[in-house]
Amino acid sequence: MFRVAPQWLLLSSLLWVFGACGPREKPNTIYMPEMVYSPAYKAQEEGSMRTPPFGTVPRGFEVYAYTGRPDAAGAALKNPFPHKKEVLVRGQVLFNRFCMPCHGIRGEGDGPVTPKFPRPPTLQSEKVRGWSDGRIFAVITEGQNLMPSYAGQVLKDDRWKIVSYIRVLQRANQPTPEDLEKLKNW
């Protein structure tokens, strides 16, 4: 019987394995080499971001027609949402997330970040109480003084819900006699 030394067996199997791992492509045999060897870009690297064609807009985009005119927005825009529990709960969640850090939990301008930044105006003042819902919506949309625009973070419908919740905060701070009567009967 023919015996092979273990060293030769190991050497021949290693040669077979490494020979099988070699390059398999031959020149001029790659179909569409531009797709096989395309340059890889990292996100937001120079050359990877493409400008959209002129005049294109994202789906569902609506132009805000009252830019720079909060008084006109206040006169023209009306809150499309009724004061229902679902609307007010959503408004409270969003108010606590976006507005409360500066304006405080009751809208009095005493939020947790006010020691580091100038104190924002209170939402309980007669001036803000006299504003229409559309005017408050315009301020949330465009920003005012040091307050930035929240149009990029908060959806349009959600901004209206925040306005509804601000109205509830205002009434809770200074209830009308009818509100107090309702509480007695509640």
C-alpha cells in the first residue's frame, strides 16, 4: 500500500486551498465595470449630495403665505381643530417637548433654561391673550426675537394643537366666572 507523508498531504491541501482563492476575473470579462467598481461615497460627503432639479418641492409641501407678516396671519388663519381631549393631550405633549423648556410648565416664561438665556415673554400676558390663534401659530411657525422657527420640527397640524393647549393654559391661569361655575358643578 502506498503511504503519503502527513507533511506532503498538508502541503498539497494548502496549495489547493490557496490556489482556489486566487483572482477569478480575467481582463475584459466584467459586464458593466462602472457598476462593479463604482466609487463609494459617505453620507453628506462632497459629491454625494445632489441638488434637486430647479422648481422641485417635497411631497406634501405647502408654501407658508404669511412669511414676515404675523398680523396678516393672525387675521386670516383660524384654528381648524376643536378643543377636544385628543387634540389637547397631543398639544400638551408637544408643548412640554418644545415650548416648556423656555416658557415653563404654565407658560409664564420661567422654564428650566431661563437662567442661561434671556427670559422669554409670558404666554399669560394680556398682549398674548389678545392675539388670535393665527398670530400664535405664525410665531411658532416663523419664530420671534430669540425664539427660532419650529416649522422644521413641528408639523403644521401639531402647531395648531399647541395653540389650542396654550389657550387652555391661559384659561386655567385666569378662569372666567363660567369656568368656575362649571367646576362647582363638576
